[in-house]
Amino acid sequence: MDIFGIYQAMKGMSHTYFQSARRTGRTVSMVEGLKEGDRVGFADRKEAERVKSMCRERGFEIETVVIDPRQPDKVFERGTAQGRFVLDHSWVEQYYLIAIQQAGEDITYFQQKCSGFGEAHLETRRKAIELAKWDISP
């Protein structure tokens, strides 16, 4: 793990932003910008159906696709959209969290593999101090 606490800070900042952005109208704003033939990517079917219904109420149809944020390349299996392709904010949030998690794991791996045998890798006094600054535990 990075001894500077950057990973924990990134997780904390992301969590804070995602929570503060709730109920701010992002979905409604996205729907207002969509048009007939657009395709929207979602992380879950329930939200996809809700947005599709909102579009129908406004008099146009969109295509929805559910994509696992851990496997974004699966979107290419659907071919090109008739209109634009847009990713829902919850999908984007999950994708960023996964990327941050992977970066933290990569740094830990690099440090462990490049350190001498028996050297302390994760637990240092400095790391504990830095992590305490960004603790987001409930």
C-alpha cells in the first residue's frame, strides 16, 4: 500500500463527491439531453428500465444496455449505437472506484515484489499517520 495515503485519500474524496452529488438532478439532466436512438449504458437493469420509462414519458425511445463496470469492453459486443452512446453516472462512479481500487492493489504489488526479503511492506508508522487523515470508516 502506498505509504503516503494517496489511495485512501482518493477513496475518501470519491466517496464524498458521490454522496454529495446524490439527488442533484444528474439523471433528469441526462434524460433531457438524450434523443431518439441514443444508447445508454447502466450498471444495473432496474435503473436502465427507470430511465427508459422516463424517456418514453417524454415521447421518445432509447436503447439501454447493462454493462459490468469491471468488464467495460463488453459494450463493444453490441455494435455501434444508432445515435450517441452515453454512460449513466452510477456506472461511471463504479468504474472510477474499481480503477482506484486496482491502482492501490498495483502499488502494493510493486512495493512487495521490489522489496528485499523480510522487509516491512505494508505496516509503517508513517502509513498509519497518513491513513488516519483520510479514514472514511462509518
